[in-house]
Amino acid sequence: MKPTLAIAATAALGLLAGCAGQVDSQNPPRELQDIARSTSVNTLWDEQIGDGMGLGGYTLTPARDGDTLFAADQHGLVMALDADTGEIRWEHELDNGASSSLTAVAGGVYLGTRNGEVVALDQSSGEEVWRSRVSSEVLSAPQINSQLVVVQSVDGNVTALDRASGSERWVYTSSRPSLTLRTTGTPRIIDAVTFAGLANGRLVTIENGSGRALWERRIATPEGRSDIERMVDLVGQPVLTPDGRLYVTSYNGRLVALQATSGQVLWSRDVPSYHTPVLVDDTLYVVDDDSHLVALSASNGEQRWRLDDLAGRQLTAPAFADGRLVVGDFEGYLHVIDAENGTLVGRTEIDGSGISARPLTDGNRVYAMADDGSLEALELNP
């Protein structure tokens, strides 16, 4: 589903009329065609996660840590499930609706709420460990390193909280255009620094000890006459490689590869996207703004293949599963694509409410949650 648009006024954010997830009559979605299904998709278990994501445009992507899956619904119900069987281990009711995807790591579960709080829960019991208020709603998953929880809020601020106590460590403030997507980038955090994509089309590297910017680089330049045409939000999560390369997408902009230490641009391609890419070996997979799935060389950006059969179907970000890619669409179908050549090799329907959350994968297993809260564990065969 495409992100909703939001207007940044002097002191508040408002929603533009209508939802960007609605079907575009000028560019209707491709009708699904019969495919040669060389991959079967088998349901292992299914469970209902409360009332799902609702109509507020919140994408509540589940998280997995070890043998436990964590998921939430629009009203703040958080559930822990056995990843193998779907058995519910615990449920916890927040006193406010959930607004962000979940992060689960090292014994904690972290998420944002609609009243601008970040909440940490204990993985084993679901009990609340701490909560901390930030400057506005957090719409993307909190990011964790050994000491910090870093969140990006809808007003453009990036806030670092103490991982143990939730106390504020620092806040980085950026300028916002008059019109932005009703979502935010997801920071990429390592021990020393945080990489954050901003609504003004810039990428900033923040020093985690002090919260000061080390360098800032423009990724996308506003173009066009209208405010909508000039939107260049960086709403995907930067992809960081062990050898220090960054890959960054931008709405109405470009896909850019940079040197992480300096921000030097290594290459760029005209692949506008509001999704996080997937990097597998030396291939980068990205869903662009019009739901074309593109594979490029991570070394030089050369295109390896492009899948147009799902254009306009408001695909999720892709996930990699045992030599294949999986994406969800606005009608609730999960599509399986051969990562080597871009051929559609499998398909299953989760629920007609649509799939906005990026699927989770582990080997040949896929966890897909529809917008109504229908969660399925699937196995790809052969």
C-alpha cells in the first residue's frame, strides 16, 4: 500500500483527503495472470491478531526473535506466538493504539503508540519495562543497538532513548517540507552512528554519543510544479553492508549507493521507491513507486532484470526466502518470484483486506499478515 500523504502546518500535521492506497484510475493495477507454479505455498498455521491495522494507515509489521513471533493490532493488543506452531504465549493490552512496526531483540519488544510514546515490553512475559514520550507519533519500527533505542517521529525528529531505562539521550531535529508522506524513514543504527533518511530528501549520519550530525547528503532533489510532484521523502530504511556501503531509496527520486563513512556517492539510478531494498550477495532488489520489482548489481547499479507483471498492485517491500522473493499486494495476495531471473513461480491469497506489512522470512518459511490481522505461517516448496 502506498503511504498516505500529510500536510505539515505550523504546529500540527493533517491528512490530505483520501488515501494513497486507493486504486489509481489513471494507472490501474495489472490483472493477475495464470503462472507456471513451480513453488507451492503451504499454510502451516494461522492466527488472528486482534482487529488488525484498521483504516488509519498504520503498518504494524510483526517481528521475530528466536522461536517467538510478536505482532500487534490497531488498538494496542500485543501478542507473542510460537513461531513453529502459532500457539499464543502471552497477550498484553497497551492503553493506547499501536502506531509502528515492532522490533524484537535481546529480550525486549519495542513499538510506538498513537499518543507519541515508545514502549518496551519483556519478551518472555509481555510485561511493560518502560515507556517514554517523544515529540510526535512514531510510525516506523524502533531501532536498537547495545545502548540505545532510536526512533524517527512524524514531525521529522530522530530521538535516542536509553535502552535500559527509556530516558532521553538526544534529539536530532530536521526541517520538513510543507507536504510529506504520512510515514517516516526507518533509521539504520550501529554502535557508533545512526543513518536516518529525512522527508527533505537528505540522508544524515548522527554520532550516537552526542546526537550531532557527522555528515549530511542530498539523495533526491525536488522537481516539478506542485507540492506533490516535489515530494522526495526518504521513507525506506538504508541498507548497510559490512564493507561500508549504503543503499538508499527516495520517493519520486533515486536509488543511491554511497560510502558510509563519507557520504560519497558511488552510483545512482532512476529507481524511485518508498520501500526498503533487499541485498542478497551482490544483487539489490527493490520495489519502485509503481510496483515494478527490479534487480540491480549492488556493485555498479546495472539492471539484471525487471518484473512488470505486478505493476500498480501496491506491493510491499520484498523479502528474501531461500532463493526466492516474496511480496504482498493490495488485494491480499502473496507472490513468490525467482530471485535469479524475476519469474513469478508461486502465489497464495492471505485475505482480501490487503497486505501492507512486509512479509517476514526464515529460510523457506514466510510469515504474512493481512491488514485485517490475519497472520499465516507459510512454507515454500520445493
